[in-house]
Amino acid sequence: MDGNSKYLGVSESSDLLGISKDTIRRWERKGLIKSTRSEYNYRLFSLKELQRIQRKMNGDHSIKYYRILKTSKRSGFTSIELFAGAGGTALGLHNAGINHIFLNELNEDCVKTLKKNQPNWNVVLGDVANINFKGMNADIVQGGFPCQSFSYAGKGLGLEDTRGTLFYEFARCVKEVRPKIAMGENVKGLLKHDQGKTLEIMVKVLENLGYKVAYKVLRAQYLDVPQKRERLIILAIRNDLDIPFIFPKEKDYIVTVREALENVPESDGQKYPEKKKKVMDLIPQGGYWKDLPEDIKKEYMGGSYYLGGGKTGMARRLAWDEPSLTLTCAPAQKQTERCHPNETRPLTVREYARIQTFPDEWEFVGSTTSQYKQIGNAVPVNLGFHLGRSLIAMLNNSQELNDFEVMTEFAPTVNVYQGSLFV
């Protein structure tokens, strides 16, 4: 908890602020404020943040948190970056003070983007399977490998059992470089992929390579990113090192779309066909397909209207005073609509970049479609910054840990693989 903020329960907060308990619970459901737990497992809320949200809802937008996080200090620690994409994680780690000695990416537009913005980085275009990492030395190996199933029947769950997947290439790099720390990032869905067996194999492979492993889902909306985006972070520490697992600590505050898009530079963007624009004109700020008149709703949704699930991304308009929904590779896809809060159009490329916390001077190379894809696939830069600070704290074996979550065997929010169990 923030020692400078008072924490109250729902009833106390409701009485003090003169708002209903349902309002506080609605703010929590919408991700505008997060609760923490008391020693008796009661939900507690930061009074300062409740007051800030109340002022925002009453039209006061003077308190702003949006910024691109960056330190001027270089740490001296080095990193190898695999599957670098357009540079979200790489730039975040760089902004935290980590020095990249090698980056690899298969997509040509992404490589051109990286080289245009960071001409001094050693960026190599090509298939990671063709790269020999032997002889490279780095403190960190980092990679956002995709989630792929393994064939594990009757096998020993070693490195060779993952051959043919990009995780195999990540693990091969770890084996050949022997970094102090390896960090993998993935979608939250990896936790349940193939009934959890995919993640189990990944952990087992890293353990067999001589690393201890922990992982945690991080919520970007509480880490200086104006977006509800969750990423699974896997940390592996070499067994000969006596250093703790350290993850970024969530902030009490959130950053809103309004803050992110203030004075955003003009840029290209997709447009709606006239028929779709007429439908989207009917959606209120923060609304979605359920806000449409019944006849238009059925016509627009088609067969999806009768399917289960909330389908909350369809015909979705963002809200000014909330974080954005997770950005996808295209802002006008029917299933994952990302319409501007008050203009009836998809978000532009630079608006996309702002929400992913790329600085305005970071230029993307390629077609508009390619630029959207590069940005949508990226890890938010500010999330990368917080991860970089955590990695530096681990490598420094830091004792100043107020801004971090340190893993202990009692930490329920951190999953540690132990044998055949996840605790």
C-alpha cells in the first residue's frame, strides 16, 4: 500500500464521500480503481484515489498521470531481445536503463521501425532458428514468444520436446547464452492453454536448463498505461545466483484515454464505411452493441446476436475517463471495435501509439495496416519500463524494494512452479 494514502472499506468510503456503495463497486468493476485486501480479507480502497475519481466524474480533469517513463541513468546491464516486434518491450527496458546488445525480429517492417528509431541498436532481420547465440554474453535474455502447443506424450519434457516452436528458440538462446535472468512475456491465456500443460512444460524446460522460475499476470492499467491489458510475465533466475524474484508493484491510480490523447499529433487512420458509421453514431461514450435500438442491433450483430457471451468488444466506443480496452491489430474489426470516445471513427495510428505509451517521436514504417499491427502487437512501453526497473533491482540485489513486489513462498499473487504443482 501507498503509505501516504488512507485506505477505507466500501461502507466508510461511501459515507465519507457521499456516494453509494454501488458506485464504488461499479468503479472497481470498470477498472477505475483497484481494491487491496485487509488482513481479514476485506476490500480496501485508497481514499485519495476515490476522491480523484469523484472529481473526474464531476468534470475536474486537472490531475494527469500520462507520461512516457524514462530514466537518464544507464545501469550497465545488458540484454538480448528476441521477437522484438516494433520495440515496445525493448524501448521500455532501454528507458529503464538496460543496454541492448542484440535484437532479432522476423517482420521486415518491424525491423525497419526499430532501425529508424534506434540506429545504434544491433537489430538483425531473420528467422531466430538460424541464429547462433554461442559466444554472446548478456545479463538478460528477453522474448515474447507465442503460445504454441507441444507434443508431450511419453516424453521427458526437456528442451528437445519443444523443438519446432518459438519457445524452443527462446530456451535455446537461454541455454547458449546462460544469462543471469531470462524473461518471457505472453498473453494471460497461456495460464490455461492446453489445460495448463503448455506453461508446465515451459517451466520444466527452464528448470532443466538450471533456472528457478516464477510467473505473474501484470495489469498494465495500474502500471502507467491507459489501457486494460494483461500480460503473463515469466521470470527465470540462474540457480547459482541468490537473488529474489521481483515484479513491478501496481499503482493505486489509473491513466485515462482523455489524458493519453491530449494534443495527440495528427496521423493516418482507418475510416468506417458509411453504413457502419451510421450504426456507430448511435453508440454512446463507453457503450457497445447493447445500446443500439433492437432492430439495428439484430441486423448489425447477425448470427452473433443469438450466441452466448457478452460480446462487449462489438460496436464498442471508448470512454474518455477510463483506460482503453486492450488494443488489437486493427481498430475497426467488428469483434474488437475501438471507436474514438466522441468522434465516430476508429482510433488513428498516433492515438494507438499514445495508448501503448510509445513516444510521439517513435515512427512506424510500412502501410497504415502494418503500423496498426505493429502497435497492437506490442507490449506497452511503460509496462516494459517497469519490468526493466524490476530486472535492474534483481540484478543489483536491491534492498530498496518499496516500489516492487518481492516473491516469497507466502505471496499468493505470484505463481511458483514446484514439481507437479502450481502454488
